[in-house]
Amino acid sequence: MARITVEDCIDKFPSRFELVLVASNRARKLHSGETPTVEKDNDKNTVIALREIAQETLTTDELKNNLVEEYQTTTFTEDEELLEIEEENNDQNQKEELSQDISADNEVKNINKDNVDDIEQEDAETDEVKEEVNVEQSHDGDENSIEINKESHEVQDDNQNN
């Protein structure tokens, strides 16, 4: 078979540079053990690669994709795996933040509940003091009621200070 030249293949690619890149990549693949799609005819890998391009036994898109895959540092599947890992990390971070928010809300609720309990207890104590004052007033007269009123004010002042 007659020798093939770059001129025979240039109409398959828009530039000589792209043709040379694709042909050299295909020649390396042939050298590493891939089977040629045309007869060898005792030719070198470079010539076999150019013959494959000229006879279009491999599509130009397939050759371009092989070239791109050869020089990629990560593949699409690795990118997808990286995205999945990032999404899992984001989900975990969101769960942790939500858990922290819920814990903070529970603490606030507990504090508010304690404050309500304290206020209710103070109100109950105040009501008891008022009842005692009313009972004392009705039984003992004016002098005792004045002393009890003073004591109830002191109890209320102590409760407010606490």
C-alpha cells in the first residue's frame, strides 16, 4: 500500500495541529497495545494511525474524545464522586447546624419554663401573704394588720431581689 501523508488526512480536521495531536495520541495507543482498525502491512504506528484517520475507521469525535480523556486529570465519574462527597458533607453540616439550633431552642425553652415556674411560685407566695394579711386584719385589729403589711412588703422586696 502506498504511504500516507498528512495531506491525505487534513480534510478530516479543521487544523493541522489538531490532526497531529489526534494522530500522535492514536499512535501511542497502538504502541501500548490497542488493536489497529486497518491492516498493519508492516507499517509503523504513526502511519497506521494516519491510515485509520484517512479511511475513517474511527470517527473524528471518538478520536477527539480519546485525546481529551488522555490528558484529563480527573474523569467525569471522579467529578461526580467529588460532587457526591461535597453534597454529603453539606448535608452533614446542615444536620449538625439544625441539631445545634434545636439544642439552643430547647435550652431557651427550659430557661423560660424555669422563669415561669419561679414567677408562679412567687405569685403563690404573694397570694399566701395576702391571705394571711386579710385573716390577721379580720381577727386582731388594726395594729397587727400594720405589722403584717410591713412583713408582706419585706417578703415581696426579698422576692424581687432574688
